[in-house]
Amino acid sequence: MSESMRGLKRTHRCGEVVGATLGSEVTVMGWVQRSRNKGGVVFTDLRDRSGILQLIFEEDDCGEEVFHKAQSLKSEYCIAVEGRLERRSDPNPKLPTGELEVRAKTLRILSESETPPFPIEENTKTREELRLKYRFLDLRRPDLQARIMLRSKIAAEIRRFMTGEGFLEIETPTLIKSTPEGARDYLVPSRVHPGSMYALPQSPQLLKQLLMCSGYDRYFQLARCYRDEDLRADRQPEFTQVDMELSFVNADDVLAVNEKLLHTIFKEVLGVEVKLPIQRMTWREAMGRYGSDKPDLRFGMEITDVSETVKGCEFAVFSGALDAGGSVRGLNVKGQGHMPRKKIDALVEYAKGYGAKGLAYVAIQEDGSVKSSFAKFLKEEEMQALIKAMGGENGDLLLFAADKNKVVFDVLGALRLELGRQLELFDKNEFRFVWITEFPLLEWSEEEQRFKAMHHPFTMPMEEDWDKIDSDPGAVRAEAYDIVLNGNEIGGGSVRIHRSDIQEKMFEVLGLTREVAEERFGFLLEAFRYGVPPHAGLAYGLDRLAMLMAGADTIRDVIAFPKVKDASDLMMNAPDVVEEKQMEELSLCFRENKA
């Protein structure tokens, strides 16, 4: 039977009693983690978001009625207890409150609980689908609560820092115009404008640029954003973006304020000192050395270009790639020359998942002899030259990919990370940042047979490359920058186009006619006619940042109510059908999919 808490007021959370005076009277409230009836005494572990605290019920202290009620306590009962704070006779060093307990005098069962579908405990082995179906219970787990609270602390530090640096927190709308140039929009039908749709923002990009046009100088917000795209462990259909924009600045100004921001967040939330200034690396250098524009710098194993070394050899895989304008590059896996053939074959299969037709390898034995998948196609001096170019030593394993550059980078970049994980080459507790700069402005889409913006169509080209926009668009670099942490892009931004002529030319290069550009972005082009300040910005994925800071494996562990891979919510059963009346009000009907 549930009881009222009338007349009771909580004095401490469970974890807060460590600051209270021994012998003082306290009132605590929370959930029963577990209860142990030892005959004349009942020990109950009480849990709330601050931690776990032991309660002790003895009939001589609390009376027969309270003791009898304590004997009925079960897991997840919600209770309130008044009692005296004492030192435990059997301290538990695993708990921050392990030296304390509350000797109970009163007990109120605020609500009873059915037996939960899984234990509410840290590091549960319960399958994720079940936990997400009962997310309201899953969120009671101490380790998950710690991650959600850490995320809250990150957000609080961001707001404190940004306002201290003169940024204004301004909200932008979440019902906007669809401007398809990137991921798919989530669309919202309008009831009062039949046949018309709003879009949920993929980011506040255009709106924050308009705020710069309006003179607000420094803007930020923790913005909800939406993208209708295939999901991965670090993606959700809706997410939170730490968004900012600054006027009268260049790229160095943006990077400087964000280095201070990162330093503050990591110091205040984790007690970690971020070394400043953060290393910078151009996109071209990152791709060449690590095969990725988000390199993990916690370990070495850099990619080596051996195209010149193998030029003219008789191995058709190498010569064919070079003749087709590609390259031959390799990884030196130090000390792994003894790797069994079965493991090497598994790496080959892994590489095929990233577009490789296969992998060539050279295993240098401890005695200097060589086992290779292609030795018979190379002369002895060619093999030795290749080993030397790779820095190969006795005991090393050399892996090679030969193909178009994009395939080679994708394959070796992914393979490097996989080997780093398998061989435990990095410290999981290290935080290693790097700025990636000078991205290409455009990338060619084979599917659409046109250039697309690598970031977005509002990124300023580097001034020294602008004269190539017609003759060699792919060679134009952008004033764009990403901040990368441990192989994860946690944020990105750019200097924006603030000149109408450059913006119009950019639309032209992207294949947008004046009419289409005006239809989609007319409000922005109109604003550009009225004195636009030079401006630049950056946005972080708060979910991804919190995931990395919390040491979680997925952003679902730092989001209160996440969705699963098909973008559905298992707890709410969303998306779901709606009443026919609602559809009629929106002038909608579903067409049967005959595919």
C-alpha cells in the first residue's frame, strides 16, 4: 500500500550524507537496491542518483510496525526513511558511503514495485533491446545515471564558458524550410497550408549566418537537429549540436576560442588538462599519413606510399593500380611477422569490406627470411628495396593495398584502426586532439556525376585557390576545419562565404540554376544584399563528445531516450500509425507500396 510523504522533507541524497555529522538525524528517499532480512535485523541498500546508502532496521529502534514493514521491502520499492547517521561496523570500501549507515526510525513505502524485467545494476549483461524497451528502468542504473549527469555537467560548462566569452544564447526555430543539399530532411506537413511541408533542421546553419547579418556578433545554442539517414553506433536521427557563429573573425580566431572551450570542459568535468595549442594537420597530410580525415593519433603505424619503389615491377596488382592512376601504399605492423596465416586472411576479409580486392603482405621472420603473397613476382633487389622503403625489420608484417587513392586510403585507414584495437596499441584513457584543416571545397559524386560541397555550400574557398574554380574545381581548398578526438570527428566548421558573387558562383559549380538557388536560399541571398560581415563558426556533436568523455561505447549511453538502428523508439513504439482524422486534417493519405 503506497503512503504519502506528507510531513517529510528529504534532508540529504544518499551520497550526500558523507558531509553530514555523525549522530545527526537525516531523511533520505530513493529506491531499494536490495534488502536482506537477517532475522532480528534488516539491511537495505537505498539508491538514488547520488549513490547507494545502507539502512539498518532493528525492532528496538524503529518499533514493531516499522520493522514488520521493512521485512516486506523488495527491489525497486520507492521509500522514505528517517533515522540517525552512524558509522558502519562493517565498512564497504567499494562505496563512497561505505563507512556510514542510517539507523532507521521511520519508514514509508511511497510506492511498491513489480519485479523488474532485468536487474537494476551497473554493467548489466541484459540485451540492449530489452533495456531500451524499459528505458525508464534502465535509466536507474548507476553507471548510466553517471553518464547522463556527466552530459549535463558538460552542457552547463559550455553555457558558462560561452556567456563568459561574450556569446549570446539565441534559439532558432525547428520548423523551417526544406533546403535539400545533404542528408534527407524530416518533413512535417502543415495543416493550415495544405500540401506544404516544414522541415526539421539538419543544423541551424543558415539561421546563424542570418544572425551574423543581423549584428549579434557572437551566437551559440545547444540546438536540436534532425537527419533522416542510416544510423551507426555514433549517430541518431535526432541529436544535439553545440552551435556557434562569430563575426569579424578568421579561422585562427575560431580555433583559438574553441581550444579554450575544450580546455575548460575537460578540466572542469574530468580534471584533464588539454595541452594547448592543439596540433594542426592539413587534410592532405592526414589522408597521406593515416588514410583518414579523422586520424587517431594515440598510436603510430602510419601509411607509407611505395608507388615509386614498386614502379616497373612485374606484380600485376601493383602495376595495374599505378597504370590506372592509383597508388600502392602500405602499413608496417611492427613485431607481427609471426602472425598466423589465418589471422592475415581475416585481415584480408576485413579490408574487402572497405572496397579492397585483396591485400598483399610480406612477413619478415626473425631470421630475416621472407614469407610473401607476391614474392615470386619481384626480384630479390626489388623486394629488399620495398622492405627498406617500409622501414621493415626482422619480425615485422608489411601489408599493402593497391587501387584508386580513395580505396587505398579507406582500406588502410580502417585496417590501421582495427590493428590498433586488436593489438592494444593505444591508451584508452588518453585524449588526443588534432585540428584537420584545408579540406577540399568540393568532392565528385560518381552517383550524381557532379561536384558536391564536401562540408556545405556556404564554405569560403581559400583565396589563393579561387582562380581554379572553373579550370580545376577539385583542387580548390576550403577554409574549413574539423576538430578530431581519438579518431572521432567531434566538431567541424568553416569560414563562411559572405560575398554574393562567390556564393552565386558556388551554387553554379554545384549545378544549381539561379532559379533553384533563389527558390531554396532566396532569404539568404536577399540578406547578402544588405552588408554582410565576414563570419565563421563551428558546431560540435554534444552526444559524441559526451560519449568520448564518458568512455561509453555508443552515444545511446549518453542520451536519455535514444532510438535504435532503424530510428524507432522501442519504449514509446514510435513511429506509429495515427488516427485517420489526423491524416485528413493534414490533407494526407498513404499510397500503397507495391514494390
